[in-house]
Amino acid sequence: MNQITEIYADQIIDPVDPMRLELDRDLIDELAESIKSEGLIQPITVRPVWWHEPICEKRGHPAKGCLKCTPYMEFEVVAGHRRFKACAIAGIVQIPCIVKELTDDQTIEIRAHENLFRQDLDPIEEAVAIGKLVGDDGTKIPGVAKRMSKSVAWVEDRLNILNYPEYFLLPIKAGKLSLGVAKHLVKIKDDVYRKMFFDSAVANGMAIWQAEYYLRQWEAGIFKNSSEILSPDPATDKPEPAKMIAKCAKCGEMAEAPNLQNVFIHTTCPIV
């Protein structure tokens, strides 16, 4: 059984590399109210970290690396980031913690496993978490899938998200674009058509079969290459200005305005 140690809140720091990109403030406030009345039921998991000069700077000491701060130990949150934030709001001075000596890789794995197992991340955060576990070594994918209790295909789909166009990410995160639709649209390599179908999917919704249909049409060459589509020339697309044509008062021939000149005459004088 893991031993629980109470650690002063000011000795605990936020995760240096958190899994969750954003924390829901409303959920944290609700959890803080629960902690005030019931206490922290599940302790947070932390790992000891040793800092040197940064601590002196943070504490405003004039000399870097002073004897008072070197070495100085703090505890980084490994699991339970929301609980830690809620404890701060609830005014908890000493927080129950499980202290573990962990490497960076072990820390990432624990964070990813905790959040992915609880389905606590959105697809973008899942992709980032899996990307940190796999890194540049594709041979890790089967092992990561097994540890996460997921299929290899699921892990590969999440890794592919990291290569999606940037404009895909926010709608996926917000739930406005399903992964099934995005998975097909992203394979359309012509970005003009891809962006057009993407905008339609976000604005009006799109079924997976529709996205697949557009992809198959593009692959079959049904759509003309966007580079061959001539955009209108602003200089030639404007309507021609109206021409002013009048009769020359001297010779009687018709002519356009640029070839004529104004002649001033009394309104009472007859025009010959």
C-alpha cells in the first residue's frame, strides 16, 4: 500500500508537462466545495524535484544559488491536478499525497494512463498524451496500446491527429467535427477542396459516409484540380464605366467625353 504523507501546499507545484490542456474551473470549484465539507478523499500523487537557482529567483533572494535554497526540494503533481487546484481554493494548508520517485517517462505514462483510462481527455489531449508516450519510436505503439487497454488502430488514429491541419484541431476539441469525418476529409490533399468540405462539415454537420463519398470523388479525379481554376481578375472583373457620347457643337460629329471639352455659354444665348 502506498504511504500517504501530508505536504504543505506551498511545496507542491503544478505539472511541468500536464496532460490536460485546460482545466474546467466550474468542476474545480465544485470539487473545492466538496473538499471543504468532506475533506480530500483521494490523495494526489507527487514526485520530488530538486531546484537550485530558479528557487532563489522565485523567492526574490538577491544572490542566486544561496545556501538557504540550494538544494531545495519541491513536489510536482503527477496525478490529481484538479484535486490540487481545488485544495488551493478550499484553503487546505497540508495536502495528503503519495510520494513516488519517478523518471520523466514514468511520470508521462502515469498521467496518460490515469486520464485515458478514465476517458478524461478530449481527442486532442488524447493525441498529445499518446504522442508523448510513443515519441519518435513507432515500435512502442503496440506496447502503449496494451498498457492503455486500447487497440493499436485507436492509438494510430490518435497519433495521426498530431499531423492534421491546424484548423482541424479546435473544432475537433469543441466537438463540432467528429473524428470519423475528419479522418476522411484530412486525406483530401488539395487544401482548397479540403477546406471547403471542412467548412461545410463544421457549419452544417456531416455524416461519415458523406465525408468518405467526397474523398472517393477526389481520389477518382472527379474534381478539377484547384490550381487549374482561374480566379477572377479584380482588374478585369469590374464593369466598364458608362461612356458619355455627345455631338460636337462645331463640326456636328459624335464623340466620347475624353475627346470633348466643356464650353461655357449664357443660358440666354442661343446655341448655333
